[in-house]
Amino acid sequence: MIKKSLLPLALGGFGIGMTEFVMMGILPDIASGLAITIPQAGYLITAYALGVVVGAPTLVSLLARRPPRTVLIWFMLMFAVFNALSALAPNFGLMLVSRFLAGLPHGAFFGVGAVVASRLADEGKVAAALATMFTGLTLANVLGVPLGTWLGHNVSWRLVFLIVAAIGLATAISLQRLVPFIEARPSAGFRKDLAIFRKPRLWMALAITSIGTGGFFAWFSYIAPLLTDLSRFAPGQIPMIMTVVGVGMTVGVNLGGRLADRFAPIHAIVILLMTMTALLLMNGLFATSQPAMLVLAFATGANALAMGPSIQMLLMEHSREAEMLGSSLGQSGFNIGNATGAFLGGIPLTLGFSYAAPQWVAAGLAFSGVLLALGMLGMRSRTSSLKLRAE
């Protein structure tokens, strides 16, 4: 039974997931509406992701001494305003700025939300509580993204961002009504909180997140043209396929929550990044097969979101002195991956290669994440050996 106090976090995750992932489905519509190319439109994804990277640690650190519920409400009001600006942007330049601003509260919301979820969770159910928040994000891919993609194709992509703004406002109201007041934990101050960045393992965890998940985003950023140009799906079928991806994500995040409660996060991450590499390679190899792409859409989405709870717990494990800042870094890492994946995946397209080319970039990024995760495991093994010798 899901606690009512966790539902506003899931609703906020729904709005955030919709505004982030619907871009992939309506990218051709935005490009047409703003009279730009699809690779240029891909920079809007990068701009949003950079906003998340900048906003997550900055906003969380500046507001660490405020009560978490109040901070979450402020973030959702910012989110609503900046998505409304995206709906009204008249040209590419202003759209780029509005997408950056809309990304600022994204990671900060998940960072503070993860801390709130962990405090509201029953004993031994922290990862499950985190998964509830991320379930909102995955449900956005089942319901919000397909609906938004359909609206973008058939009505207006601008309406999509207005709907997202309304969801942000609804989240702010539900946070006030359903989430209990939680005292802010004493903070050592902005500068002392930043001391967590002196930890090599925290940087390693961030690198795994940023590079490893970049493979998923290199795939997801160009999924619409991949499916229409190579798989020969009709544009009207893309919302249905986005639903398949979303169902996979929902299954994956719940499975990931169970794995993170039972196994060491780094072990789960190694396995999931290895399977992600294989899935991305298959997306390139079987791009012209419609049945294969439907199966891969589900499996790739499930695999990607299964990593979420484990990555979140790994980062929190190595940043206990500044829990809200450390928790927010998960979304910074994901969106560095988003920005990197969208940018690197677009390079072969600008050079004239087919829409299968981003899949090879994607697989390379995911495999790099595997190597980094194995390196972190090696660091742990060496540390354990040294402790045994010292004893």
C-alpha cells in the first residue's frame, strides 16, 4: 500500500518525466514549428539537461537549511512557470533559454524528494519509497509522453508544455496538503557541504551515472526518427511505441527498487550496464525489424530505469555528510548523461550517417560505464584487503 504522503512526489516525478521525455517524441514537430533541423532541436534536450546539472547542486545547497516540504513547493512553482515559458517561446533562441530554466528545479526536486521519501519510508523500505517517486517518472512514459506525442503531432507541441505547467502547479498544491512538515536537518553550510566532493568514490559514482546512462539517452533522444526512418513505423504509431517504452520503465523501476533493497548497489549497476550495452547494440543491428524494435523498446526502457534506485542509493551512501546535496547529484549525473548522449548521438547524424549510427555511440557509452563500475568494485576490493591486513 503506497503512503498518501508519497503521492505528491510521484506526481512531481510524472510532470518532470513528461517534460523531459516527451521531447524525444515531438522533436520533429518542434523542429518544424521553429524552422530548425532535427539535430538543432536535439540541442533543446541538451539545454534542459544542462539546466538540471546546474540547478540540482546549486539550488539544493542554497536551500539546505529550509524545511524540505517548503523547498519542494518552491521547486514545483519554478517548474510550472518555466514550462509555461517554453509553451510561449516564439523562436529557437528563447526556446533554448526556457528549456535550460525548466531544467533547473528538476534534479533539485528529485534530490530533496529522495531525502523526504527516505524519512517517510518504513524501516527497510527506503529503496521501495524511492521507487514510488520514480514510478511517477515512469508512468509519465506510459501515459504523459504518448499523450503529449499525440498532441504534438495532431494539435500543438506548445499545448504539451502548458499541460506540464499545470501538473507542476497541481504538485505544489498536493505537497502542501499531503506531505507532513519535516524539520530541516542542521547543515554545516554551503562550503562545508561541498566537502563531499573531495571523495574519490563519489566522483566515481557520478562518472558511472553520467557516462553509463548517456548510452540510454543517445538511444532515446533520436528514437522517433529511428523508428520512422529505419523501422518504417508511421508517425501516428510513435505514441504507441512510447507507451511500450514507458511500460518497460515502470516494470524496470519497481524491479530496480527490489534489487537495491537486496543487493549492493554497485553489483546491480554492473549487471544492468552490461545488459544495457547488449540491448543498445541490438537496437542498431535490428533497426529495420518492427517486431524486434517493439521488444527492444520495452526491454531498453526497463533496463534503464532499473538502475535508478541503485544509483540513487550509491550516491547517498557516499555523501552522508550532506544528504540532500548528495541525493540531488543522481539527477545531475543522469542529465549529464542526457546532455552527453543527445550531443554525441547527434554528431554522426550531422555527418550524414543513418539514424542507426547513434546506437553505436550509445553502446560505447554504456560499455564505458561498465568499465568504470568494475573499477569502483576494484577500489572496494583493495580497500577491504588493506583493512584485513591492518587487523
